[in-house]
Amino acid sequence: MLPVHLDLTNKQVLIAGGGLVAARRASALCMEPCRITVVSPDISDEMAHLIDTYELNWKEKKVSAEDLEDAFFIVAATNDPSVNEWIAQTALPHQLVNCVSQSELGNVIMPKVVKAGKVTISVSTSGASPARTKQLAAAIETLLEKEDVDALEALYIERKKRQRKSR
């Protein structure tokens, strides 16, 4: 898979599922300027907190084909692998799908993201070991020095000034 950083500004995101895994995906997506809808008959306390805090849309029901229609990005994170498989198979070819129970059924893997200022590093084991992914990301995070982050911010500002002057 090709690692990319995706702009989700004003995009519709559907999260099918309300448990802990769905809440982890939602937590990462809440940091992006997208519109999130959660579809699940039941939700965990963690998901309820995200829905309240970030004012997410919650449809208290089982996911249906109609729910998938307008989504740009779909996270299939129900506690039923057959439902997740159905979501991945029902999604249209232009939709991005992250299938948590069988990553190979989707066309997107959500990596662990480490952010510090303008530095964004994504870490993935391609679904082999989510636990190891977290360990690797934590190790990488310790390597990021505040001075480097500050220097990159200054370089970013300088670059923007140059771009404005050249217009």
C-alpha cells in the first residue's frame, strides 16, 4: 500500500460500529475537519464521549446500504466481521474503506500517527501487529526534539512568505 496523507476537509466520514476499536478510529478522525457519522445500535462510553465532545452525528441503528451512499471514507468497525465484510463489499469503487476485522478487504489502513508541529509521521505494520505499531510509534515520538519542531515551523513560515512574494 502507498502511504499518503489524506485531506478530509469537509468530507463525509462514516464509522460503522460503536465499540472501543470504532472509538479509537473516531478519535483519530475527530482531529480532522471532516463530518463524521457514527452508525451503531449501541455505543461504548468512549464513543459517547467523542459524540458529545465533537458533536458527531449518531444514528442509533444497524448499518444499511443507505448509510454508505454519501460517505467519502468508511470505517467498518462493528463487532461482527461478516457485517464489516458486507460493508467493504457494498462500498462503491471510489469510496475509501478501512475494514478493521480484515484489513485486506478494505483499500485503506489507518496507521498510527505521530504529530509534533509540522511533523507528521505515520507508522504501520500493514495490519500484522497493531500492538507493535503502537510501540514503534512511541519509540519514534521520543526522537522528535522540540528544537527540530520549532525550526520546521520557522522554515514553514519563511516558505509561505517566499511563496506570497513570488505571486
